[in-house]
Amino acid sequence: MLTAKQGLFLITGPTGSGKSTTMVSILDKINEERREHVITIEDPIEFIFSDKNSIFSQREVGRDTESFVSAIRAAMREDPDIVMV
């Protein structure tokens, strides 16, 4: 996953299984090693990323955007390298 340049990756599981922790770890590693435009769409935002090598735009549903659908539509117009929903 860390070296893939394209594709769809799903991280699924019940509440408390570590989905958010896994995603934060992956995105933080990418942030350290690659130059990417990353957009996160969350409800609520669980971790604030600082730009290292990558540029992060974090959106919270209900605050920054009306819905997940509208946030994804808007994100795709910004030519992101990675979108995390």
C-alpha cells in the first residue's frame, strides 16, 4: 500500500478495531516519504496532519462540507493523489 501509485484500498472493521490508527499510520508514513496531495474527508476529524513532504487538506462533514458525497465531488476537482474517506 505504501508504494502503490494507484488503486483502491479498503480498511474495514468494527468499532475499536484500529481502522483509524491504521489509516493515520499509513498516511503519516506517506507524508514522510512522498510528495502527494492528500485530501481527508472525515466525520469527525480524528487526527490533525502537519505537512511534511505531502500537502494535506482535511475536511469535516457537517463543518467544512455538507455531506460525504459533496466532499468527494469537490475533492475530485482538486486533482488529489490520495483521498481518504
